[in-house]
Amino acid sequence: MSASGSVAGAASGAGPAGFAGRLDCPAAIHPDLAAHGKLFERKIHRVGDRVYCAVGYGLANIVAVLGPRGMVVIDTGIDTVQAEAVLADLRRLSDAPVAAIVYTHHHTDHVQGTSALLDPDELASGRVPIYAHSSLLAEYQQETGLIGPIMGARAMAMYSMVLDGADMEGMNAGIGPAFTPGPNGFVAPTHVLDDHLEVTAGGVRLQMHHVPSEAASEICVVLPDDGVLCSAEVIQDHGFPNLYTLRGAKFRDPKAWYESIDVMARMARGCEQMVLQHGPPVTDRAEMRAVLRDYRDAIQYTLDQTIRWANRGLAKDEIARLVELPPHLADSRPWLQPFYGSAAHAVPAIYSGYIGWFDGDPVALDPTPRAEQAAKLVEAMGGRDRVLERAAGALESGDARFAAELATYLIRLDPTDMDSRQVKAAAYRTLGYATVNATWRGFYLTGARVLDGNLDPGPMYRFGVQMTVNDELLGLLPARMLVESAPPRLKAEEVLDLEMCTGWCFTDVDESFTITIRRGVAVVEAVAVESLADGSAPAVAVASGPRPALGAALAGAASVSDALTHPDLRVTGSAEALARFLGSFEQIGADWPNFYLR
């Protein structure tokens, strides 16, 4: 079964321009998706004598191991609100201090509650070790800084964060409860590993292994004295793994993923139980072994069959309709059901990851621009009214997918065409209420609200930007991460004739950089603090201050005037030149990237 399942019928209503279309579609949720949400009941599960897994407090789990001399926390949740709630409930079991923190990987739902678990002295001194893979900080920087704006906007749709009312009744996020993130308390790791690291913290032995899979930074943790495997998101949850995520991410190599499961299974041969970072633990040894086997086989099957059909010359969309799990895997319940990931949306990513975007037909090399193509196709099909009639007719007959496709051409031709937008919105609701996949549903229903004019996602998008760019968080991020967030926002077309160098001196960490606009490219270089102080660096202006002050200017979440009036920012040289420099970069959060009208 595809992630969308069968398209359910919708109630009839008056269509645009007098057409009888199914524009009234009562809110619904696929019964299997609704039942899946029971896995995420808010509860602290005890595993063995001293391992506790907090499920349902946020999108991802927080795991704690209560050792004789302290508590080891594995992942810290999506925000400080989740971390505070879990810590409060754990305090009913133990008042042990936090002895160490482990990040299983860099995704935001696993690392952003940290500051709530440590007091200010512990944060300032770094005396509580935070363990992670050596790639975590760079990966976190890419997803929250470099491509954070578009990934954040798409995540809002993917996780249904702008939906409410009947659309959210009984809803879950596929790998956890429905959520809206709160304050970000990310703290950079203090200790990193490359392949393997064994430590004892708080009297707890931890064996950490690099297992690239759902993330390049992924590590699993074996608790040898407890017989417990903490599988991170190598075993993502009780559904089919997200071999590709709709919010966007770097390529997730399925071969590396299933090979990591093999490695993890060998490392955990003495384990009797498995704690996941999404959903409840697996406490039966036989089930744990079966899950490890079937999960890796499903991933390899999807990869092998995609490559098989690609070698036969089929295109991505054709292969996606051919690759379905064999019955012994597809019928594994609740495991491997398409609540979050699906073979249907993994296949195109695998194709692109191994072969690239080009399907082999040269027609794709220089296609007609979207708007021009839409105009020509609509004309060829008899004009706007005829195409709208056909779209409404497809919707009435139950072919919501084709109705949406036809309406798309009309919207590309005229994004203000509300009749066409309402048909497409109705089609999206029909598809969204029918799908068993939580992420597909989120995109469909968010799109429907934007299209019919009932949702302006801009304010929440800007709120999301502010959650990731605020003084508290900026004060925790490495200086280089802040500086490198600027170049991808350069308005290159406006500065093709400009050459200008500015200096950035971070007084709280004694680090300095120059950023040089060089005819359409912003080049970052680390320089000695002294070179900025004595004027030997070729900077027309130097901004000095702690990370929150400079980060506000560099990260693009504040206007130029607000950034330059930060109370802790000091400027030497030409303040006017610095303002011009900052004005050459886009401010993030100004406009919602409306992919529904493209």
C-alpha cells in the first residue's frame, strides 16, 4: 500500500463558478494513523533496573540511566520545556545530579533541551561532559543555519505545526506526539568520538559507536552492565524508516544505514532489550532480534529494487510505483508501516543519491519555464475555464490527485485565481484525510489552508526563526558557526561590483574573523584578534562584542538597524559602511517560502 492509501470520498458541495465539485471535505484521520498515536502515550518506561525512557513528552524520547554516582541523560528533547518536564518526573525517582549527556545525533528534536538540565555554573564551566560524534556540530550548523529557513518552513508543514481544530483531533507526528517547539537550549558537545568510545560516567558504563544512518552524526549506545541497546534512530520507530525526509536533508545512504544496523546488532549481542529514541522500548529479546533483522532487510530491499529498476532505464516516478515491500515485511505490524517514512517517497531520493536528478530524457535538460509551460498547456487544453471544469470534474469523480495536478497549472498561470486554488485545496484535503502517512498529511492539509486563504503561515515562520536566533542560544553557539551563517544570505546580484571587508571580534571567546564581499561572494577567514585591534586587517569596520551581539547581526533574524543597536555591540571604523555591508544580506523570516503557489 502506498503512503496515501486509497482516496476516501468527500462530501459534495457547490464548486467554483457553478461547478459541482467536492469542495466540502469533512476532517478525518486514517484509522491506522490514529491508532498509531497510542504508542506515544506520555509515560516514563522502566527498562531493567535503572534505565528510564520518557515517551510522549516531545517528538523524541529522553532516556536516563540512574547510576550510583549520577544520572546519564541520552538526548535532551526538542526544547527546554520538554527537558524540564522530563527532569521533574525523573526527580520523583532520584535526586542524582546529571553526570553526563549523550547526543545520539544532531537533529533538533534530540539536542535542544540541554540548558534546562544544567545549572548556570555547569553550563559556564563545562564540567558536565556532553558526548557526541565529531560531525555533530557541523551537521547541526548546516540544518539550523545554512538551510535552516527552508527546512524550518517545510518542517512546519511536515509536522502539522500550523494546523489546529478538527484537523488535529487524534493526530500524531508519525514518530511521536503532535508538537510545537518551544525555547531552544542547545549546548555544543564538549567531548567527541569518531568511531568508538567507552567511558564511565556516574558509575554507568557507556559504549558509544558511530552508526551513520538516519543522520551522518548518529551514534548508538550500548549499556553492557544493563543488557540494553540504545539504538538512537538507526531503528527510527515502529514505522518504515524515513530514508528521505520531506523537510529536506542531505542524502541518507540506505547501504550505510543497513550496514550500521548490522554493526549495531553485533555490538549488542549481549543485550536483552532495546530503547528507541521514538516510541516505547522493545523489552522482548526475540522481538528485538526480529526488528533488527526486518528493519535492515526492508532498507536493503528498497535500495536494491530501486537500483534494479534504474538499471532497466525507468524514471524515478515509475520506480516509486513498482517498489513495494514483500508481504512478510509489509505485514509486520506495527513495524514498517508507512506512518512516517515510505518507500514511495524514498525511491526518488535513492535514485537521485546514486544516479543524480537526470532521468536520461533530454527533455529535462532545458525545460520550458514553469509559468510559460503552464500558459501553453492551459491553452492547448482549451483555456482556463475548460481546465478548471476538468479539474472540478476529476475531484467530483474521486480523482483528487489529477484534480490537484490540473489546478496547479492554473495557479502557476495566475496565483490569485481563487477558484483554482479552492479546487486544489479540496483535492489536498481529500488526499490528506485519506493518507496513513503523518508527514504527507501535514503537507496536504497545510497546503489546503494556504491555498484557500485560511492560513497565513508567515507569523509562525517568523516565530520559528526567533526560536533559533535569540540571545540565549546565540551565546551557546560556536563563533565560527555564527559567522558562516552569513554567506548563504548574500544578495549576490546587488554586489557584483562591490569589494568590502569587515571584521568580527568575539570578545567572549577571543576569536576573530573577517568577512569579505568579493564581487558576489562572501568569504570568511579566521584572523588573529590583534590584527583587528591594531588595524592591520583590511576591514572598513570592525564589530566587537560577545556572541549574542554579533550573532544578532550575522544570523539575519534582526533588521540592520536592530542589529547595529544591540547594547553589547561596539563598532570601530565606518558604521555607515558596516550598515551597507549588512544590508547586502537577506533577512531571514521576512517572507514565508510559499511553495504551494509554485
